[in-house]
Amino acid sequence: MIIEWDERYSVHHELLDLQHQELFELAKTVQKLDAATTTKAELSKLFKEFYDYMAKHFKEEEAYMQSIHYPLYIKHRKLHESIIEGMNKILKEKKTIEELQTSMQMIAKKWLAEHILENDLKIEKWRKSITVTDEDLKGGTPL
Ligand SMILES: [Fe+2]
């Protein structure tokens, strides 16, 4: 099954949401390729494109976590590192087109969708908890 981005995955951060959407799209492109007419080179190129975009996205998400002093930053960065390691392993192994597509299905489900729901959304929870609203600034006693 191909997983699509929807509001459930929103971390309420414009750039990160856009990048997550793009990752879902790239994963979908790989999964929808017709194995009978696609060459291994074409598939590898798309897979690599997904990998590069994911790596770039992780760096930006990590910078964002640091900017808001996210307390689980180190733990979260380690998760990103293990995902990248896992993808490196997949890319190094000699796989058939079908196997690469199955790998991409797993990546989209576990390392993209589940990672967002289980980990990225916690960043949003933290950000919300530390946000000082306009109301707070206007109102009464100084901090
Ligand atoms: Fe993340």
C-alpha cells in the first residue's frame, strides 16, 4: 500500500511539512514504477534522489530542533543516523528492481510515516509547550 501525506502528519512547521510531503511523493514515484519497463539505473537514480533529500531534510530538522532547544535532540538525531545507515545498507546490497521497490515500501512506512508520527510530532508538542503567545505578552504581570 502506498502511504500518502495527510494532516495527521503535520508538524505545523511549513518547511518541514513541505519536505515531508516531497519525501512521500518521491517514495510514491519509486513504488509506482513499472518493474517490467524500468531499468535498474533509473530506479537507483530515483532511490538516490530520495536518499539525498531525506539526508538534507534530517539536517534541517536537526537545526530546527537545536534552535528550539529540543530536549530529545540527541536521541532524535541518533534515530536519523540509524535510518541513514539502514538506507546506505540497502543501497549497497545488490538488489533486484522488485526488492528495491519493497525496500522503499518499508522505508516509507517505517522510516518516514512512523518516524513522523512517533518522533517528529513530539517536537511540535515541545514547541507548543514553550511558545509564548501574543496574549501572554500583552497581559498583566511581567515575567
Ligand atoms: Fe525526524
